[in-house]
Amino acid sequence: MSSNELAHAASPYLLQHANNPVHWHMWGEAALREAQESNKPILLSVGYAACHWCHVMAHESFEDAETAAVMNELFVNIKVDREERPDIDHIYMSALHSFGERGGWPMTMFLTPQGEPFWGGTYFPKTEQYGRPAFVTVLRSVAEIFHTEPEKIAQNTKVIREALSHKKQSESGTLAADLLDSLPPQIAGFADRTNGGLRGAPKFPNTPIFELLWRAGAHLGKAPYRDLVRLTLTRMSKGGIYDHLGGGFARYSVDAYWRVPHFEKMLYDNAQLLELLALCHREFGDPLLRQRAREIVAWLSREMTTPEGAFCASLDADSEGEEGRFYVWSWDELVSVLGEEDARFFGRFYDAGPEGNWDDEPHGKIVTVLNQLKADPPPPEEEARLAALRQKLFLVREKRPHPGLDDKIMADWNGLMIAALVNAGTTLGEPSWVSQAGRAYAAIVELLQYTNDSGQRRLAHSTRAGAIVKPGFALDHAAMLRAALALHEARHMEGAQLPPHDYLGDAIAWAEAVRDDYLDQETGLLAMSTADAGDVILRLSPTNDDAIPNAHPVYLTGLIRLAGLTGDDAWLTLADQLMATLAPVVRENFAGHAGILNALDLRLNGLEIVTAGTDRKTLYEAALAVPFDRRIVIDLDRPETFPANHPAAAQAKIAGEAAAFVCTKGTCSAPVHDVAALERLLASFTPAGSAA
């Protein structure tokens, strides 16, 4: 007799369902075999620990004995954590899109006993509402059709299989510099010139798109491109999407103003936003943006770091059974903590008053989401008073039941944050962030690196409570490639405490892993899974940007930097081949592939800043402080290891005691010997583009 297997899981999301009366299985061959032996369809439920609507469906249906009885009678039920198995999630989400559904989580899919999808949806209410049928009605209807209309099921699975398994022939094209000029004006046309972000609601960070606008500002001008990024980050930093007491950005805003968030906090969002905040502060000098960057890192250190030094995955949207309960305030609560006078003073700056600002409809309450959207920056003496009041509220809030922490350690998300800490730390002059990144990197290598059957170094995807999910995915290796290269560039930063480690050797190993295990020879694209993945029905190669960065642009930027740092043009050749293969799909949907265009910008406009000589330290620090989006710092501490045929090798021989030179497009400048001359030299390089 089947029972709920999830008590044996390591994933916090699966453990949330361990006491359900549903006979949940974990994904694997045993569950598929049971479905085949019993000739029952599979109900696949996919979600993640911080997902609010996943909790809603769990409380309504999966914790309900009557609903569970129907599920157990009619289906083999499988629960999957999308963060633990992004390949499973992507296959069945792609199938859901093929049905014409928008998609989202929880994802509820119905599969044949062989694992082939034939129908699905997202959240199903327990009782019929909003035009959606009751979940039990859906269950009975699907099971009846499965058993009585096999021809319909076969037709559905055939159509979906063909849609998903259609592999484009390997074809190539070109992505030219003119795209970097022609696309940003189109994207800027969709921008919200009042609130930042893209027009409409809900509002997401859309980090790759705003990085593309940022990069366009280098050759098309600050207005409107970098100004739009500045506006977006400023409004987000003032809005309720930002946690003004504890730091960190939530997943998205449900409105068009960044005021009311969907309260979950994800590691990957904050990594990408940390990099943009650093770039924008470096350009414009806004104190608010630097403050937000520092607060993100403080939140990361306080709440999201494991004892080993790695980073946790996310914080839940819910606590005490309510979304946002941990973060919102009633007026009475504010007065009880601050007193009437200070509460009114605080409320002037944080949109707080007796009337509240958010009608929390499901629970019938009117509460306040703290935000500064209506307030001007306070003068220094008032900001000092506000800081003390924020600390009071923070300490009281700390006594509330906290949202659930998903403390899975994931190679890809950690790689993103490690690189972000290094990039922001070098840009803002924060060496302790680089040290923190180095500690996290060491933890990932210790916990997730293993040797495969062929004796090659590889990364597992995640670990928690001693359980390891392996093999890893393409993004795990690509993100850790990027992290290793960032640490290699910053390894000599003044004040950064990094133990001796061959980061460049690691980077080469991760780059080889992606090339050898994930590059699909039939399509020329990166598959999510390895070729020998035995528990997936298809091996898909997504290219579009998503909330979590796509493996293709992350790998491309890694290859471009690796070529510069090793002097090995074979990596650049591989990047160019992959870029050419991607060109047709990018041309079909430019906005959905902003990340790849950002990699193209680095390929065309990246500057290799080489520092050499025994007294090069000052020049190296100046090079490292150049915004990371455009530079690759090659510190020749061991010139003899650099290929003799690389232009930098010849320049290094005449460097003298200290020299720096800039290489781009296969040629290097004459050496300069002081920081002022280096700054003038860097300013002389104009980014490629038709407007240049």
C-alpha cells in the first residue's frame, strides 16, 4: 500500500508536504514503475518552498482528507521541487505552454504512466470559483478520460511530444553590433517613465533587459537608457518590494508602482540586482543605491548564510498562514512600538498611517507595507532619527514567527551570488564582500564538487541535510565558471582575504564540463541535463531569459572572460560558434534574449586591462575598480604562464617596474605607467555600434 514518501526528502518544499494524507512519491523510476504496474495516470505537482499559491493549494486540497482520498484512488501522485529539479520543471512547464496555458506555480500536470504529459494547469481551487472548476471535479474528469478515451490521450501526448522534441537543425547566423543600437530604443518604448520597470503590472525586475539598457548607455547616451535603469532601481529601492527593515528585494510587485510585493525573497534576484545597484551607484553616485547594496549584503550575511559559508535559496512569502504577515504593520502595532509621536514622524516617510495602504483582502485587514515612494529623501538629522526607529521596528519584528527558510545550497544560485559579491565589491570598494564570496565558493567546492566515473571534476546541483542532487545542470557549471573567474580577477584585491586557490584551474574545469556534457551536438545548444540523464523524457535546451538566468548567456560571458584570462583563443572560438548557433532564435525574439545580447556586447566591447611589473599594485587596483560589465583584469603575477603568442605577453616583457595596457580585438595599446594615464587610455576606447 502506497504512503507519503516525502518524510525521507531533503528539500524543504517536499518536507512541507510530508504530513499530507496524499500518497506523495518523489520523482524517480520507482514512482513511474508503480504507475505502469497499476495503469494509473500520474498527477505531477511542482512548486517551491517560497511559493504562496503552492501553500494555498496545499492547505485547501493536499491537507484535505477527502480530496487526498480521490487523488490516492485515481492517480500516482508525485511531488517535485522545481529548484531541486529544474529540468523536470522545464519539461512539463514547456508542455503546459504547448497546451496554450500561461503557466506558473504550483504546476499541476497529468501524465501517462510513462511520464508523457497529456493535460495540465496551475492552481486549482478546492471549490469551483472564478470560472475554475473544483479540483476534485478535475481529478475525476481527467481519470475518466484517461481510462475511457485512450485515443484522445494518445493524440494529446503525440502532439506535445512532437512540439517539445522538435529540434531545430544546427544552423548559424550572425549577431551584429547594430543590434546593440537598434534594440534598446524599442525596449525603452515599453518602459514606465514614471515608476521605472516595464509598463503595467505585475512588475518584475527584468534584470537582463535593464542590463541591456545600461550597456546601451555606453554608446547611445545616458538619456534615456541609463536614466531608465537609475529610475527603476531608485523606485524599487523606495518601494515596498524592498524590505526597509531587514534588507533584500522580494520577487516582484503585484502593482505597477513597486508598492506591494509578492513577499518571497530569492537569492538569484538579489544577486542580479546587487550588480546593477553597484554599476548605477558608480555612474551616478546616488547614496540610496549604495545603501541598498550594503543592506542586501547585510541581509545575506545575517539570514541567508549557512555555517559553511554558502548561501541559502530563499525565504518564504508566508508566515503564520498569511502572505506577508512577517513584513506588514497595523497602525496600532507601529504606535505600540514607537509611540504616537514617533509613529507619525516615521509614517511621513514610510507611507504609514491609521488608514493603512494595503487592503489585505483574503484576511479582511487593512495594513501597511512600508515604502518611501511618496517621500523626499530626509535631511541627515531626520535620517538619523529614522534609522533608530527602523532598528526598533526591526528588533520587534525579529520576535515574530519568521517566514520559512529554504536552506538548500544550490551551485547555480550560489555561483550567481558569489560573482555578484565580487563584482559589486570591486566596483564599490568593498573588499570584505570579495572575502565573503571566497568563503562561499570554497563551501560550494567542498560540498558539491565530485569526480564522475570518467575521473572528471563535476558539480552536483544542490545539497541539504546530507542529501546531494547530482549530476548538476548546465547552469550550475556556467554560474560557477563565472564565479571562479570573478574571484581570479580579484584575487589580489587590497583588503580581500582569499586563501590560495587555483580559481582559473577551476574555471577551465567548469568550462570543459559544460562543453563536454551539456553541448547538444545535434542542435549546437546547451541542454539543461547531461546526455545520460535517465529519468527525463526529453533533453531540452531553453534559450530564453527567465527570472533565473539562462545557461547560454552565463556560459558565453564565462567563455569570453576565460579566453582573455588564459590567452587561449579556443574558448573565444567556442563562444563565437555558440553565438552563431543562437542567432536564429535570438532574431525571432530579441527581448526574450537580452542576456545573450549582453554577452554579445562583452564580446564586441570588452576591454582586457593587463597589469604587469613588480610595482603594478596601484595600477591593478585602478583596473579592478573599473566597472566590471566592460572589463577583464589580467594581473600578470606569473607572466611566464601566459601564451607567448598573445599580444599581452610581448607587452609584459617591456613593462618595467609597473605598466598597464589595454587589449581589445586582438591588439594591445602601448603601456602606461600611472593611474591617470590608464584612465585616459580607457576613456579613448569607444564601444562598437552603429552610433559609435
